[in-house]
Amino acid sequence: MDDGFVRDFGDPRGEIAATAHGDVVADLSHLGVLAITGADAAAFLHGQLSCDVEGLPDGRATYGCYCTPKGRVLANFLLWREPDGFRMLLPRSLSASVHKRLQKFVLRSKVMLTDGAADYVALGLSGHGAFDAATSVVAPISHTELQVARRDGITAITVPGPRALIVAPLREGPTLWERLTRMLKPVGATCWGWLDIVNGLPWIGPSTQEEFVPQMANLELIGAINFQKGCYPGQEIVARTQYLGKPKRRLGLAHVRGDQMPAEGEPLMSGSGDQSAGIVVNAAPAPEGGFDLLAVVQVAAVASSALHIASQNGPVLEFRPLPYLVP
């Protein structure tokens, strides 16, 4: 255990190897769930978040982000409809603060916000057998990304990988875990984190809150921003970044060798200067050893010199292509 979530089940090297080449189920206790219900839930969220909430159909999920008025990302998330409203999956470390901030703007709207971090269980399935496993415990699920299927209060969502997420009431957790671990190898949250990293899916955490506008973290490239919708906090700056300039910093995928995992929020240093050239967003052990990471870096610095973790003498980043095209 690490800070309340399952880092591994006692065999971290074997688990990351299985994640890279086999069928696994991950405990995602590091993620929390917010429930947003009420007659005005769609309109309320549409005015607060970067994604198209009112146009989100049942059976589909979307990535999104929540920004400050200055366009800086407070949190990013996965959002989908449920019969009584919406659910938002985001880092558990941010769920309470996001809940509190959203609550301030409810005012007289018919909206109820519930921090369900202790009421839901989230599990991640990956590998060739993931979709068959999800179908067996929930319902037939499409391989198309961000499709939603549900049964008896249990929801399955396809995410890039290809992978599937399962979100269920906590009382269903033990039964689901028992059934899924008969078909898939159990792995810890760090393995799922590695899968998010190699798929170019960042998670903003306490160490990186308000560090980036969404485009710096490639959030528009994974469908987290709708540029045709109306106003939301930070919308003017996000739109200006999109249409009037090119971000000088972008999210990149890299590998570092060594035994010390880079920390979220740790600076990146250029070999030719003493100022920070970027910041680590997420990192996880890699199957071949060392660590893979997502970092927001100065585009010019990547082209001109090597980048190091923490200091000019730190491990060198070996950049790798992302699974989607970066402008």
C-alpha cells in the first residue's frame, strides 16, 4: 500500500511484465468518483467544464478538464452519464478539492454534488482478454474508445489501450474482484499508470495543479476540450492558445534509466542552462527497467539539447513517440 492505494501485490516486476504482454486487472483505488445529479446537472457542468456536457450522449464518455479563470488546469477527468446524472472519475487526491470548488458555484441550481470516493470501486482491465472479461461481469462492450455499457449499477468504459474501466458501487467490489481475478492477473495501480503514460493520457495531481493550460498537457488532442461550446472558466485563454498561437511547451513521452522513479512535479533541466525546461507530470516503472514518464517540456529545449531529471547531472530523458500526432 502507498498513501491509501495498492501499489502492487508483492511482485512489481512480474506485474509490469504481465501488463506489457498479458491480461491483467488493476486495482484503481488511487482514483475517486464524483456524482453530479439533479435536474440542472448537465447545464451546470456545461458551464464549468471544458468538454461538451449537454451534447454528451448516453453510452459515451468524454475526457475533460476543470480550469481556473486564467485557463490553468485544476484537474482532468473522465465523465459519463448515468441514469440519475453524471459521474466523474479523477485522481482521489483531487476529488475533495474539486468537489468543494464546484459546490461554490451551484447557488440555486438544482444540482447535488457527492464525493463518492468512499462509495465506489474502480478497476482497470487490459490485454486481449479484457473485453471478454468486461462482458462477462457487466455487459457486451464495444472496442470503440469511450463507449459505455452498464448493468445493475455497474459501468464499463473502453479507454485507449485498448482497455476497459469498470466503476461499481463499493459493495460490488469483492464479488467483481473475485470473478475478474479468475480470468486476469491482479496488478497494482502503478501498472495501470504505466499504461496511461504510454497511451499519452496525463493525470494532473496536487504537484502539477495550475501549472499548465490544457494544450500544454495535450488535453485537446485526447478530446478533452470542445471549442464550439459556450463559456466556462478559462475558456477565453484556452481558445486564444488554440487559435492565436502555438504552445511553447507540450506533453512528451520519455524513458529514463536508473533506480529512482522521477517524482510528479519534479523539474527537468537542460544541459545547456540552469533554468527549468519542463516538469514531470506522471511516471511509472517500465517493463524493460528504468521508468517511463509524461512531462511537459519546452519544445525548443527538446530540439536543442538533452534534458535531465532534477539537475544537469540527473538521468537523461530518452524521448519516444506518442500514440497520437502532436502539432
